[in-house]
Amino acid sequence: MNNGKLMVLDTNVILHDSSCIYRFQEHDIAIPITVLEELDRFKKGHESVNYHAREFLRALDALSGDKLFNGGVRIGEGQGLIAIKLEKEMHPELQINFAATKADHHILNIAYHLAREETRRQVTLVSKDVNLRMKAKAVGLMAEDFKNDHVKDPGALYAGHRVVEGVSGEAIHKLYNGTASVPADELAPELGLRANEYLVLRNGRQSALACFDGESSEVRRVDRERAASVQPRNAEQTFALNALLNKEIQLVTISGKAGTGKTLLALAAALHQRDDYRQIFMARPVVPLANRDLGYLPGDVHSKLEPYMQPIFDNLGVIQMAGDNLRSWNTNDLLKEEQLVIAPLAYIRGRSLVKIFFIVDEAQNLTPHEVKTIITRAGEGTKIVLTGDIFQIDHPYLDSHSNGLSYLLAKMQGQKLYAHINLEKGERSMLAELASNLL
């Protein structure tokens, strides 16, 4: 073993990122035997965690080869060793407070023993489980989250739009009465605009909505458009709908708190363009409450999933009621003909994403790896839209720093195929907005 740290990995770190062992540089890694036992339970299935379990076990097997693994093997050039640590009797100092029936406590016990044995270097338990980290710290053991894909400051993430004051009246006049676009240098060369960034341009009482075209380096006018009888109610919604209807933008993210219209706008744009796509896929990750699996719920598969999918159907109902001709937005017919497919994300994985308008709702409950998997499956003519609130997360091992939507915002900004809008104003009702702000 080298003189670096010894990192003891919890199961949830591996299920979050199967390549995690390559992220610790020169530090050694210990895998408690309990972790392997837990991974064995996750090997079968089509969820992201099942993929990570299989990939990690394959990588571990390839590293070990025909060597005796318990002594540790080199992970790679310039990296530390990885070793399997066998079970030990519960340490007397842990027996009083921690039941030996929980797998977490076995992992904690192995880390605690290692900390007592490895007196010349720091032993750290790495876990996505904040409760286990607190238990480790309570017994004097160093513990930390796995932060390889963390966003440093979620509050400072790219908003996708900004207000520009003091724009010349001539530039605003050109946008409305001239060519509908002006060179960005005429506005303010120091702005440092990103591709597909949206702007509210102001000069006293004059204002204009615009978007920066990264390829032409021009700022073009953005008009207020309707989609499937849905009319945007503010500037941010106008920007979001513009991005959703723009064929050149293949990836759109819309963030914002509940009631800002994220899902409604995405669905309206998809229905408005339904003739341009082979299918509309609408999916959301299923994150059962209280860590209970769907199997605990009564009824068949449809009954179990209905509570998770109901918000999508609620938004479809709003679109139908807003229609000038209700029959033109008969979503029941679209569902029967499978032009519109609504399902949990796990049910849509593996589908061919060619010429699909693919909406992923509640994307803040996805890991960075899951988001990458979805986007890398995009085929020709496909548009992917992810909506969510990075501060409202139901996943037990994700937060505003580590969820896939935050990670995507931090990495994709400025790409010509990508646009993002953060919706700030609630439009559900005055009461809903008041409650969101005060409670």
C-alpha cells in the first residue's frame, strides 16, 4: 500500500458510477465484502443501478486476473491499489450503537477496523448516504460524499437568459423594423454571450426579446408564439417555447420551481410539432417514496405507475381545455395510436430514439450517468427535452450539486445544439405563487 489515503467505498457510490474506482488518483481503495454481496442483488435488471453493478463487477474481475485479490492490485498507471476487505467481528466500540443486521453497519465496521489498523494514513468512508456519513463521523471516522460529478454552486448555474440594459434605440428599432437581427457587437461587445442565450433588451420604455446566434454572431428577434393553443405568459416562457420549436436546437433543458410551466410548455411544443416526428415520448423517473419499491403498491403495473404519471396527464388535460377545437387535441387518440407514449423512464430505455420528440420530466432525479445515457441514445431527427427543479429532489442519494440536470447545465452551456431556460415566475395561480415564495 502507498502513503496516500485509503478510501472505503459504499455500495451506493458504485451504483451511482461504476467507473468510480478510476477517480481517486493515487489513493488506495478498499471494497468491503458486504458491498460485493449487495452488488450481487443488483446484477439483474434494466435500470441504471443494474448496469453499474454489472459493469463494476466485470471491471473488478478484469483487474484481478489470476492474482490473489485480497492483497490489492494496481488500478492503473499513477493510481493506487484496490483490495477486497473481508468481514470482521463487530468492533466492541460499535456493538452498543449499531445493529449487526444492517449491511451499512457491516461496511462501517470494516472501515472502522481499517482506521485502527492503518495508523500511518487517513482512512475515509466514501458514501452517497448522508446518514451513514453522519454515523461514521459520530464514531470518529472520516467520511465524505463522492463528488466527482458535483456542481460547485447550483445557485450560480447558467440561467439561459439575461436582461441587457441601455441598448441603443436604433438596435431595438432594427430588430422590429429591419432585418430582425443585429450583430452582437452593436449591442455590447463585452457581453460574452453564449450560443442560444436569450436576452431581454431594454432602452428606457423600449424593449425587445432576442436570442444570440452563435454561428452568425448575431442577435435575432424572438417573437411570442403559440403552441397547441398554449400561449406563453412571460418572457421566460416565450424563450422556452422558442427553443422547443427551433429545429436546429436538438437538446433543451427547462428548469424552475413547481408551477412555472415546464412540463406544459414541453408537451404543447411536442403536440404542435407532432407531424414532424415519428413519436412523442414522455417519460419520468420513478422514485418511490419512503424507499419502498413499486411492488409494495396494490394492483397491476398500470395501477402502480398511475400516481407517478398522473401529473403528465394533468398537463395534457390543460392543453385540451385550452384548445380552440378540442377534437384537434384529442390526446386519447394519440395515445391509442402510440403517436404519444407516456411511461416511466425505465420502460422507454432501449427504445429506438430516431425522429422522436423525447421529453424527460423530473430530470433532477436522474444521475449524471443516466442523463448521459439518455442523450447518447439520440438518433437522427430526435429532439430531447429535460425538465425539472434542481432544488426539489426525491432521490435518496442525489442533491442539487450531484443530480444529472445540474451536471448537464454546467457542462452543455454554449453548445450550438443546446438551449436552456430557467423559468422564474410561477404561472399556476396567484395562490400557488404566494405559497411557493413564502412557505
